[in-house]
Amino acid sequence: MTITLDDVANLLGLPIRGEFYSPPDVDRVTTCNLVVHLLGVTTEEIWEETKKTRGAHYRLDWLKEVFRRQCAVERFDCAARAYLLNLVGSTIFANKSHTLVDAKYLPLFRYLDDACYYDTKQLDGYMTLLQCWIYEYFPNICNICDQGVDVECFVRMNRWCYKQGKHKVDEYRSIVDVLPPADVIWRPWENHRGVIPFDDITLYTGHILLCSTVVKYLPERCLRQFGYIQYIPSPPLPDPARLFDVDVEWLGYVTPVTKLFHKLRPATYPSECEDGYLEWFYQVSHPLLVRPDGVPQIPSYSVLSTNANASSSQLPLILQQIGDLIQQGLSQHQASPDDELYIYFYKTLYLSRSHTS
């Protein structure tokens, strides 16, 4: 599973068609001029700032100071731009410095409407994408707060609000490891299609681009999220930087989408995959986040030997039923993987899940 373009469209209401965003680089003079006109800072101050950053960058701490100062004098348009630039510089456009943001992003906030007015209470953005994605797909593993917003609202992320979790990171890892397929909402957007219709471009196979960052986008590896039977996907694509233009590949999305459509078969149940897929997955991936002490790592998936009372086709179902019963008993006793009293039950549960999920 992964975050797909379909998830972005439904959660954030953002368009997923069009050209990739690639802001032009700016020199030091342009860096200073942008701040003078958009943040209301003097030429002398920004010149000193770029001396400290040694280039077309702004310090996040400096932007906070600009924000406070412009709020004090009620220049709310400048304050809003400083706030937003600091926000994206520490979230979706964060770099390895963790203290600077590139000046080339400031023109994105040249034109602001209601978001720059003082009586606007909230500014939201990209940082909730992953959290809301987890809420939609895995409603049983975290402490979520559904605000009761109509699911037909345009931006689905407005349905959720943050609520403090009850577990530590290690505990969440154990919860994820024993999560049965039935507890996953594989297609959460089916009741949202009246607002955001399904777009074929979400089945595009290739690469997507943000500025100079190129990442693979491979929907054939998460077909169950689209309602299709998961099959063994092809090997990863080659490095795009050396072989082809990502923008050209994206604009020709029809070809890879059509090619993928010919391979698709509708699933008869949400987590359906073809024979051999799980064996392949266990050979190339890491099926568990943590393993209890004493249980060996599984280097490759193998089917347990069977006897006359259990054929190879029946065994996965039997193991699934055993795992479900163990999980039910552990839940009723509010057991924890750290409790030595239940450690062997968890070992048995992990083994049963490793051959059925």
C-alpha cells in the first residue's frame, strides 16, 4: 500500500493533472527584491539576511520574526506570506539544513485572498496528508477523532482532527504487524466519488516530479487500493535522470495507463491477490516491523507441509482462522506483546500471519 494520486485528490482536493511544478531558481538580487515587495522588509535588512544564509535562502527563525513584526503593525498580507513560507519550508519543501527555505518559493504566495485577513482562524496544508491517510485506511490502529463532517465535503481531510494517541511507537509497530486484512479499508473513497470522480491518470506508471526531486509512481504495486486483484509487478523502472524526460513521460500518461488496464482483473473481495503473489512478496520485502525474541527471521516465504486432513489450498484459511482466534483472545484479555505471560501466543500469532497475509 502507498499514498496514491487518488488519495491526494480525495484528501486534499488538489488537482492531479497538468504540468509538474518547477519554480525557477533566483539569484541574490531577485531574492532581496522579492522580500522587499512581498514581506515588507527593507533592502538593508534582507541584504544582511542573505549574507548570513550565503545565497538565495531565508532562515526560518528570521521569517518567524518578520511574521510577528508585521502582525504588530497590522500588515497582514506580508505576515501571511512570511507564515506560509515558513510553513512550507519546514514541511513539504524542507531541506537537509532544517533551518533554511529557498527564496524561489516566495512567489507562490504573491496573490493571497481570504487567507491573509486577520480574522481567518486557521491555515491548513500538506502536513496532515499522511496522518489523514492513516485514519482513512487503518481506522482501528490509532486514536482518531471523526468530526462528523459530511463525507461528501470536497476536502475529505476536514473530516478528521488530531487526537493524542494512547500507545508508544513500539506498541504501534506490534499493532500493525498483527493487523488482519479485514481491518483495512482498502477503498475508502467509494462514498466520495460523487465529489471526486475516479481519474484514470491515477493508474499512470512512471515518475512524478517536484522541482528537482524525482520519485517512482507505481500503482501496479498497490492494485487492491483500486479494486483490482494484485499480481506480481514488473521490476522497478530505470533511473529517469539518465534515460528520458519525466515531463514528457507524464504528458504521455495514456500509454502506460492503457497498458496497465489490459492486465487488470476486478477483485471479488477487498484484499484479493493472485496465486504466487504472497510468496513473491515475502521474498522481496519485509513482512513484519518487529519480531519477538526467539522467532527466526523468514528469508523467503514457504508453504508449510500438509497432511491428509489439510490440503495446501486449505492451509492458509486454517492458519487465518487460528490467527483470528488468537487475536480475539489477546484482545479480550487486553494483552501486550511485552507481557511474558502472553509471549508464546504472540509468537504463534506472528507465525500464522506470516503465512496468510
